[in-house]
Amino acid sequence: MTDTIEFVEAADSDLSRPLELYNYYLLKTTSTFDYNEIDIDEFKSRICFSQKMYKTFLINQAGKSAGFCFLTGFKNKPALDRTAEIGLYLYPEFTKRGIGRIAVKFLEDYAGQNGIKVIIANISGENEASMKLFSKMNYKKCGHFKEIAVKFGRLLDVVYFQKILS
């Protein structure tokens, strides 16, 4: 199934590989809703690596970079501080190995230890693998916005899943 999976808290100096991976998904898939590559400053503004509650982690498998995962604030409003949005990006050669499930569980544990009670996943309607993963991890579909995005000339749904942590 999987070799040893390691989660390393990302630092400012670690962000070039995750940015490269994010831009890959941005240019090749409908997993993100951006059109053009983003730069390091924009990437830093979107992910967290200097807060306690919300963090970004590099994912390594058997000493190789497999991707990154993160928790960010949901809507960045104080009343929503108990809620986080989850993100996960794996290099294509590391998908379908069970790493996504391990990463989601790792982030759930981290969230619970840091006062987060609810996790939200915002997923493109074409991203069947992510919807399947979060469903298997007992996230409940809580919103489905039809045809609200356009990318590559296609209308896209946006689907929200949530999990209330015990």
C-alpha cells in the first residue's frame, strides 16, 4: 500500500515545489479555479505556514516529495475560526496509493488538536477522485452549486463537503 508517509510543516523557504505542483494543477485541470499561473507571493497569501491553527505540510513518501496539504481559515471571519478549509495536492505519480486518505486523517487530527471543530472541502464538480475520497472519509455533501464556474470553456459545478469533528 504505502511506504512511510512523512508530514513536514512547511516554511517560507519550502514553497517552490508546492507552488510548482499547484500551478501544474492550475494549468492542466479543473481542480483549481484560476486561469493563470500564480507567483510565490500570491501563493503565500493563500496558504498558511506562520499560524498555529492553520498550517501547510509537505508530504513525503519514502524520502520523495509526494505533494502538500493544508488547512486555511474558512472565509477569514472571527466567528468562523472553529472552521477550516482543507486542501490536498499530490503529484500524479503519488495518487491512488492511499496517501490522500492518510493526509486527510493527519489534517483532521491536527485540526482537532488546535480547536478546529469543522472542516470544509471545496471541490470542482469534475474532480470525482476528491469527491470520492472525502465521501469515504465520512464528509457529508452540504452544498452543490451548479454551473457557477467556467474553465477551459466548460461550465463547472462547485461542491462543498463538510465534516464535524468529534
